[in-house]
Amino acid sequence: MTMTTIKVPKATRDRLHRLAAADGVTLAQEIDKLVRERAPRPRPATGGFRSSRPLTAEEIDGQLAVGFGE
């Protein structure tokens, strides 16, 4: 874990402390929870190809080559 300093209005700081206390977690854990809820990590884009039919090995190679200059 790393340390950082953020500057927020006193009212915001107090509200964060109250939220953390209500959830029974540290201030850092509460901030992490709020960030995760507001900006979840993007889902990986791999594995998104779907075919309407089974592909041959050559067709799969062709699909994999897209983006590699072929």
C-alpha cells in the first residue's frame, strides 16, 4: 500500500470519517470502497470474439493475424 495526501474540505473529511466508522473500516478502506463503486476496474477485452459457426484452424489463424499486419 502507498501513502498519499489529499486535500478536501473539512466537511468532506468529517463525512468520510463518519462513513468509515459506520462501516467499521479504516478511512483508507472507505475511500477505496467508494472509488471502486464509482469507477470499477474495466473488464478485460480478451476473449470477446464470437463466431456463428465452428472455424477451421486456418480461419482461426487468419482471425488471430488481424492486427499483426496481415
